[in-house]
Amino acid sequence: MRKIFRNEIFNPLRRNLCSLGKLDKYGGLHIDLTTRAIQGNGLSDKLLHLCRLRRSFPTAVWVYLNQDHFHLIPCLCKPSPHGPGLVFHHATGLSVTLFRWLAEGPCRVPEFATHQLGVAAVLVSPALEHVVMVRERAGSSGFKGWKFPTGLAHLGEDISSAVLREVYEETGILAEFSGILALRQQHAFPGCFGRSDFLVACRLRLPSACEELPSIRPCKKETFV
């Protein structure tokens, strides 16, 4: 911790406020309501007092809520000077994370989930003469042609695992990962909720002949050159 933290933390008032949660290495105060019971009005009043101090400690305040505490959101997000003035950082499923930057200067808290990650599989036959293409059975894109197997990576999933999973789900092939061919970034991607999209094209090895798989069309590589 910086020296200023040591001086501030022994202030009785601040020590009482910081007993609400835990400090991270950046001086942020984290209050996890998913693991403790607390009265909404009491928490709001304490956070309001903390936010009015607005010096160097803590740098930010974070509040984690689950569905049992969603009723607290209006009072926690009530704008200053009459409320703590917390704002949404992100929401996932049945949990919400609120925060407010308290240190001087512009907010340095990074945005949540700036991109989604997609994968595309370029499967080549053992003789390196064909690539595997698939056709969508369902979807709203309206595209009825042949394409590379594609899909989105799951949370915490490696790129190699994601592309092998997508290929198996779309074709039934247990392929082998060879490496990454290319990376494409697209902003304002449709259906990405205002976030950007990364698409990683991966090369895979095909362990069996394309002709043995009737649901897959073997295309000559020259078609794409």
C-alpha cells in the first residue's frame, strides 16, 4: 500500500467504513452483499458519507449484489449529493456489480467485456487438397451458402478448445488443432450489444477423408484463392 493508505486507514471513521468490505491492491473497497446480510438504508447512508469524503482513500467503491438485493439498487444509485451515486459496471445472470470512482482525476476503472470472441475453423484434408465447409441448418442471418465452421467461445474457454468444440458440434469431426491463421476485429458487430467482435481463424487437421462425411462439402482450395 502507498503511505497515504497507512495514514488514512487508522482514521476511526474510515476504519469503520472500511469494515464494510475488503480492500484490493489498488485501494478499492469491495462490499459483497451476496455473502452477507445488511440493511439497505444503513449501507446507503455509510456509502453516502464515504463518497462525500472523496479524498485519496479508497480510490473506488464496489458493491456486489444478487437477486435478493436488487431492491437496493435505486437507493445505491441515487445521484449525489443526495445518494452514493453508484453506477452499473456489469451484470451477469442474477448478479449485478455497481461502483463509483472516488479518487481525484478521471476514472481509471476499465470497461467490462469490450469484445466477444468468435472462432472459425479451416479444416484441411490429409492431402491438403480440400477444405471443409458447412451449411447452417437454422439461424436468422438468411445466409444459405457454404461457410467455414464458426461459433463463439465460452467464458474461460481456450481458443483451441473452442474451435475444436464448434467443429465437433457442427460436423461430428474430432479434428486436431494446428494453429492460428488470422485475426479479424469488427466494431458495432450485430447482436454484440454494442461491443466489438474478435474472430480468430484457426487451421485444423482433418483426421479422415472429406468424402466419408456426407454432411460436409469438400471444396477445392483453388476456390478461395
